[in-house]
Amino acid sequence: MNQAFAPLLPQLSAQVGAARVRSTSSGGQPQDSQFADTFAAQLLLSQLLFDFGKNLAETEGRRKLAEVEVENVELQRQLISATVKEAYTNTLFSQRLIRVQEQAQERAELNLRSAKGFFEVGTRPKSDVARAEVDVANAKLDLIRAKNALRSAIVALNTAMAINVDTWTQIVDNLIYQAVVLDRQQLRSESLRQRPEYRSAKLTAAAAEARERKAFRDFLPDLTGQGAYGATQKDLNEAWSIGLSLNWSFFDGGGRIARYQEAKALLEGARAAVKSTELSILQNVEQAEIAVEETAERIQAAQALVASAQENFRLAQGRFDAGVGTILELTDAQLALTQAQNTESQALADYRIALARLDRAVGRR
């Protein structure tokens, strides 16, 4: 921007020149002039007085482009914030899965103890014990996988926060359902105010418009004031001058026409990009709203599923302990309960991620 504004300020320069001139007389004999005869030193001052707004248009365009870079910085901040939020939620989800798998292992071990007890008194076959042992082994494997997933999630979170990946990060569990009310019209208006991509597109269009004005005004003349002060000849006689100059180029091989046509095309493209960005942002907001509503409904369904699975497991365990149920019924109920709890945890994590993505779509950090 300062570079574009510089031609509007006074221009001061100095010139020093000297030459030795050797000429030949009409008779062919050389004649030497003295070195000091062609010596000159002077200060030159020029000021652009009027250029029909060419440099002002150029300055305005550069200023808009500088503001575009500011918006790009804000965009990166919002993207980093969204990445941290998702990594945070994935870490909480991994912690929740560990608790689910620990509970599953405890239930499997309880079932194994019951099966061994029934086998020892002769009321259950050895196959029940074998099946219960398999369930315990599977539960241990699932717990190991869940713990490794937590380690990976913490590494991803630390990376998103730009800290050492080996840092043990303790976070607060907010993996709960909190209902939100979505005002669609307000969210759309807010997104067009807050999203740096939209502001950047509008600034780019404004810069293109300024360049188009500059390209058009290049067809007009420049009026410049000039002054010089210095000395010439070997005695350094004082000399000065002052004047005005009008510079108007009528033909440059079609270069200015081509630049003007290019600027017009760039302006049309920038305006189309503004509309395209607006439509894309509104689509992102709509998709984020749908995701929030869909995950909220999934949470309700998953919580009902967990309640049913818990009751089914309680009944299956009671039937097995009473000797009227099979180990297959019990392990199936145990598996169904674990899967229901995993489904609930996944729905809660997806809900928190959907809220984070809605914030990003609206332009919040």
C-alpha cells in the first residue's frame, strides 16, 4: 500500500555528471575541450500534481489486498480452533470408551465367576465356562484398543495445540447433551458477517474494482511540477529551473487497452467469487444445522437403547443365575449393552463435533 502511495509524494534526487568531449575540426585536426566544461551537479525535485486519481485507485487496491491478508490470518485461527475442538472431543470420546470397556470387562469377569461356580457344583457344562472366558479375553482386547486410541487422540490434540506430543494433557469431560436452540435466520446473517472467507472475497472484489479504475484512468494524462537547482561548468555557476510538464501517451501498442480488458475480466471474476462464496457459506451453515439436529436425535435414541439393553442384561443375568437362562443369552445381552453404550458415546461425541462445526460455519472460534 505504501509503495502504491509513494508516487503521490514529492520526489527528490541528485544528479552529477561529467564528460570529456573530443571533437574534430573541419581540417581534420583534433580539438580537445576541458573536462570541467561538461561538469554539472544539481538537485531535482518533482511533484505529481494531478493524475486523475490513478495512484489513489492503485493505493486503494493495495490497501484492500492488505486487508485480505488480515482475513487470511483470521481464517487460519478459526481453522486451528475448530481442529482443537474436534481433537478435544475425540479425546473425551476415547476416555468414555475406556470406561465402557472397563465396565464390559467387569461384567464379563462376573459372568465367568458365575459360570465356574455353576460348573463346579455340576449345574452347568464346561462349555459355559469356555464361552465366558472368551468374553473376558475379548473384553480385555477391546480395552487395550481403547487405551491405545486414547493415546493417539492425545497426540492429535497436542499437535493441534502446538505442544509436545508426549505431554500428558488432562482435560475436563464435557461429553454431555446440552440442548441448543437454532435460529436459522440469525445464523445465516452472522455467518456472512463473521466468516473471513466472505470478507476476503468482498475485499478482493473491491481491490479488483480499484484496479479496473486505475486501468481506465491510465488513458488520461499526468501533470507534474518540476524544479532543479545546481551548478554547471568548471566555476560551478549557479543554475536553477522550475516548470510544469504534461505527459499524455496516445498510443503504446495496445498495452493499456489490454490491461484495461484484463482488469475488467478480473473484476467480473471477483464479483462472481463473492456470490459463490456466499452460497457456499450458507450451504455449510445449513449442513451444520442439520448435523446438530440429527446428532441430538441420535442421542435420545441411543439413551433409550442403553436403558433397554441394561434391562435386558439384568433379566438375562437373573435368568442365568436362576439356572433357567443360557450362557449364550447372557453374553449376547452383555454384548448388546456394551454396543449400546458405545453408540451413546459416539452420538455424544458427534453432537459436540457438530456444534464445533456449526461454530466454524458461522465464523466463531
